[in-house]
Amino acid sequence: RTHVNYIFETSSDYEGVLFFFENMFITDFLEEHVIIHSKRETKEELPPFIFRVTPFITHNIEEIVSVINSKREYRSCIVKFSLHQILLQILDRNKNNVYVAYLKYLVNNQKINLSYYMEKNFTQALNIETLAKQTGRSLSTFKKEFKEEFKTTPMKWLINRRLKYANYLITKTTRSVSDIAFHCGFENVSHFSKTYKAKFGLSPINERNTSNI
């Protein structure tokens, strides 16, 4: 979303579809599907990347538009899968790595908002190194900027945020304690129970019993 290129020409039979997605979407695509990234990197402004539309791409675009306008249960997953298929076909038809270099240029050195990223990913089992990388920061810069914004360390913030969310689920839902523990990002139920009790004064089970759920 940081860099967007447009080429518009007046035409009575022209129809365009614009897709906007977060930088992290491109980063995930590159990490998941591009085993060896192009060595070509540049910080200079690149011209718009132009490619030919195939029937396959057209079909996927139509599918995305149809799904977005529907109420299908797995709508977001289907849209992501279709977008990946489009990007993969473009990748397959551009063997010279210019396409990969262009994608990397779009997200290169772009810092993601820490508050937004952490709120979106606090339940994921990610280490500090991965958090730093996915927010476009070195490890030292990530720790420094995190402390400035949240007034605490990343791990302390993660534990407190997960416990806060777990407390909500325990007192407002009927989900099992083990399910809540794993859903909130804890890898061990026993550790979760001890950490929860240390913060709230009650074990998760006792908390559930007092909440009348």
C-alpha cells in the first residue's frame, strides 16, 4: 500500500479492477512461494510492471469479485488463495526475476505500524526475530521502537495481551481452558494456568466457575 502505480487511458470498453493489500501479503507470498529471491534489489523508482492477462488470471479475478460480494464462510481464505494463484502465474511467466525484484521493491524497507501488527498477530507463536523481520526492522531497532511505543518489552507485552484476551474468553465464552490457551498463543496449558493465576489471582478453571458461564 506504500507504492501504487496507475496507467489510465480513456476507453469505452475498458473495465478495471484494483486490489489493495498490505505489504505483509507480498512478504508472505515471497517467503512461501519464492525459494530463491532475486539478487536484484533497488531503491530507485521502478516503472509500472506490465504483464499480459491470461484466461486463468481473468477467471481468478472474476472469482475474487464474486466471493467478495458473497457471504461465504471462508471468503477471506478463498480471496487470498486466488490472489496467490494470480501472482504465481505472473511469476511463472516472468523467468528473468524482474517480477520478483518489483515485488521486493514494493515492500523493501517499509516499516509496518507496530500497534497494528502486534494487535493482529499477538496470538501467533512468533519469536522476537520473526516479529522484527516481519515489521521491516532489525532486531535492535524493533526492540528500541517497541519499548518507546509500549513502555515494556515485546515478550512482556505479548504475555499480558494474551492473558487479557484469555480472560475475556474464559469469562464470556464456554470454550475449554485448553482450547483458549492454545488459541491465545500459549504452547503449554500448565504454563498458561500458572501465568494466568499469577496475574489474576485465580486459576482459569476457578475464574470460569466464578463467572457463571
